[in-house]
Amino acid sequence: MPATPERIWAWFAGMDEHYRAWHPDHVVWRTEHGSPVTVGSVVYFHERIGWAPVAMRCRIVEARPGEYLRYEGLFPHSLVGAGGSFALAPADGGSEVTVEARMGVRVPVVGPLLDGLLRALFPMRQFQRHLGEEGRNLAQMLNGN
């Protein structure tokens, strides 16, 4: 990524203005409480992944400015362990950005069955493609192209 971790962090802080321009499948981003990069803040997003609409309210649960941001889905998404993170690290005059998205039910016996069903129903290939497109789009936006 051609931008420093600090510049990417500042961009995340302004997500209310950037979200729809970031990817054509992004529908709505709303910071409901706090700032998108502050622990305890609540945000709502809605996007399309292939055929699937994905909408979730999340709480920011960990934030290390310029380094790491982790969020967890609020009810009902908390039931399936929805959440994720963005890790930023300096690399060759820019940044390496690592994105993690997770979902998983932590219930013995039933959890693995539900996880398999979620994997079968969710369009994973489109999700992976979407993440790649977000990365390329972010690089272009921060590079001024």
C-alpha cells in the first residue's frame, strides 16, 4: 500500500465520508457512537457481497492508532462470532495491511455444524474478491488516483 499506517488510520477515522466511494458494493456506513477508530464506538455498515446483503452493527473493541483495529458484531451477529480486524505495518515506504474477517459459533457439537452451514451459504469467493478490490481501491484513493 503506498500510504503510511498513520495516513491509512486517518482515512479509517473518516469512514463516514469514504465508505461508499471505497467500493461500488458499499451501501451505507454510519458511526452511531464515537469514532470509527476508538474503543467502545459503535458503527453500522451495509454492503453487498455477491448476491448476499451484509449489514451489521459492530463495536470497536481494540484500537492501537496506526497499528491495529478490531471490531465485533453486536446482537444478533454476536451469536455467530462475526467480527474482524485491520492490522497496519510499515513496509517499503508504505504499509502492509492485513485484513481478517471471522465468523464462528463457539458451541460444542452444534458449533461446527452451524459453521459448515454458514460457509456453504455465504459467497466466500465473492467475499475474497471483494476484499481484494477494497485493497486496490484503497491504494488508489490514498495515492490520489
